[in-house]
Amino acid sequence: MSDATEVATIPITVDFSGGLEMLFDNQRRHSVALPAAQTSGKPANIAFLIDYLCKNLMKDPRSDLFVLDGHIRPGILVLINDADWELEGEEAYEIQPRDNILFVSTLHGG
């Protein structure tokens, strides 16, 4: 018998590179058990994942290096299972079990 308060999760892998890993405890790869649904009941999507990462995984207080006005900052590439997220519907893409989401900063200081 399962606990009624148990939240269904989706196992995914999230990778950061190009300097973004410094925002996430200097760790490039994270295994994440993402809640399967948003608080609204809609399936978890990339927009929900981004918010989840900021609230639960980001160790650095400079979230503005990752998000701007609630969206991924310009200059950050997002790949979903090695495909550009633009081909997958960007923030509306519904997360699937065992997806690999890669965030790569293309911005270089200097």
C-alpha cells in the first residue's frame, strides 16, 4: 500500500557546462527525481524544471546568471536528449523518464 502523500517523480539527468556548473555546487551532472506534475496538476515541463533547479539544486545566490525574468538567460543553450530544445518545444516540452537535459553557457568572460 503506498502512502497517499507520496509524490510521483520522473528520473532525469541534468548536466551543466560552460561555467554553469559553478552555480550548482561545481557539479556537472545531477540525477534528479523531478515531481511528475506541477502544483497546477499539469505534467512537468522544462519551465517547471528550470524553476525546480533554481529552488532545489542551485547553491549559488546568483540565479540571474541562469535565469532572467523567469526564463533561461540568453546565451545558454539547452539540449534535450542531444537535440536543440527549439526542436522540442522549448519550455513547453513535457519531461519524460530518463531524459537528459543539458544546459551550456556560451557566454565567456574576459
